[in-house]
Amino acid sequence: MSDNHKKILILIADAGLGHRTAAEALEAACQQLYGEESEIVVKNPLDHPDLPDFISETQSNYDDIVKAIPKLYRIGYDLSDADVPVALMEGGYIVVLFNVIRKVIDDCKPDLIMSTYPIYQAPLKIIFQVDDLNIPLIAVVTDLVTVHQTWFNDGVTKLAVPTDVVRDLALEAGLAEDQVVKTGIPVDPKIAELKNREVAEIRRSLDWEEEPIGILVAGSPRVPNMMEIIQALDQSDHNIQFGLVAGGHDPLYDQFKQTKWRHPAQIYNFVDFMPELMRVADLIVSKAGGLIVTESLASGLPLMFVHVLPGQERGNADFVVDHDAGAMCETPETALETLSRWLENDQAQLNQVARNAEILGQPEAAHEIVKLGWQLIN
């Protein structure tokens, strides 16, 4: 290994898929740009064996909490976003995570740290001070508008933000202008690469039909009315087809398989080729999670939101709807009416919404963040 070989540590969490997906996008961009000159290590401190079980289990309980008691989740989110609770939370994170993250750093000895989860910034700041470490830290925000205050810890070298709204929030929270960089949320670099491939070619490779409008469904156990809405869309008289992705949720996958669909439907459980599916689709039905929204916009894909989690997802949905890059469709009737409106007059409105989504999309965000990090250590 040469003296110039750099070690990059990416810190993740599994409280929702988005934080890991963003980290995987950063890892892929690192490999593409600097794979010969670097070693990339991806670690989830919340999975560390020295961490108490009740902390580790907060990740696996996340889906259950937001599905069963979303209103309570919203109240807790809002209360914890005030200045005093944030200070208390950060103090708690420092106590619980200090030794674990310190061990991760000791084992890895990174030249650069990137974090896609907000609770790591406070412990990292104290570790750097106690151990007199000078390791650049880039924190990468993974929601578009409504962002928790814990992201805005002044211990970061750079905070990569997705929008001007979040940039302004970071500055109001006390970060310096040169700490905050607007990059977008990192998405799989393959999304940008696929822009150069013909849709018809990819559809054939996936056994999709070439002519019908493609409706991609990003299924989630957190969406209580998903099946009713999709079945309503299936009653459309327009020439459509479905790509139904259960996201690894077996009960939803079974429902997809057992349903008799009126229109052609390709059914998947968990997939590792979401960029290809987004490339061949004409619109996506999903919840308003930060990463699915960002990936869709990067793909120029209109969004039909069937569920919004109180808290950060409301900001994501409002951002998209306000820019006419998607629509709220939380009932079967609204979804079917929106589809009909988008597809009338040779899908003129759908084409416009797609153009709006493409304008908002930032498919090169992962590369931009990695290049920024590389500049900090070279």
C-alpha cells in the first residue's frame, strides 16, 4: 500500500433504508473515482457488540413504531427537535456511543469519515477533542426539507445538504457558511449512467412490455393502504403496466403474487436493480422517504405519494408537490383521478411533471460529495 493510499470510513445506521442506501451510493462513488487509491470501510456503530441491546434494537423497532403509532412518532420528533431536547439528546448519544465509535475509529484509523446518520456527529466531535484527532468529517443529510436539529452539529468539517432550505436551516443553527455545501442527497451512480441507455432495451431485458405506461410501485410495510390504491390504479382504462416491488416484505410480496391483475404486472420481492426499474418506469407510487424521493427525482420520475410519515417525510412530499414533480394520492379515488389527469391528451401533463422532476434531480450528488472529501485529505 502506497503512502498516498487513503482510508475512508462511512458510518451508517439501519433505522429506515435511506441512511444505508445513501452510504452505499457514497461507497460506489468512492470505488468509481478513487478505488485504486483508497480503502473504503462501511460500519454501523449501532450494531457494535459492545453497545447495549436496547440501543441496537431501536433500528429494528423503527418500522414497527412509525407504522403502529405515527402520531406519537410525530410528537416525539417535534419535541426532540427543540434546542434543549437536542442538547440533552446529544449528551445522551455522547455517553452511549463515545466508546463504541472510538473503537471503530481506533480499528479503522481513517483519513476521512463520512456519516449518513445524524446522531454520530456529537460523539465524534468529543472524540476528536479528547484524542486530539484531526480527521475531516462530512455529514450527509438524507431528507430534503424537514431536517432534525441533530444534523447541525458544528463539529463537522462539511455538511452536505440537499436543498437551499436545509442550507438556510444549517446556517440559522450556527454552522459557518464554509461548512455547508449544497450537493443533493447521494444516489446510486448507476442512475446517471443509465441515462445513456435506451428505455426499450432495458424493458426487454426486464421482460417489461415496450408500449404500456410503466407504473413502478415501491412497496413498504409502513403504507397501510398500499394494496387498495394499486388495485384502484389497475382499474384504469389506459394502457398501463406495473412493476411491483415488495422491498423484501414477504407478506406484501405474497399479496402481490396472489392478486389477479387486470394489467401486466412484473412482481419482485427485494431487488438490487432499482435504478433500472426507475429508468423504464414512467411514474412511481411510493411513500415520501428521503432516498426513494431523491432517487426518483434523479431519474426524472414523477412521484405519486400514497403515504407520508409525520415528521421529515412531510417536508419531502411538500417539496415535490410544490414544484409540481408529483402529487399526494392517499386514497384510491385520488390516485386513479391523478393517473387519469396525467395520462390524458397523450400524457401531456405526465411529461411536464417528469420534466419538473428531472430539474430537481441531482444524480451526480454522490460523486460531488466524494470529490469534496478527497480534496480535504489530499
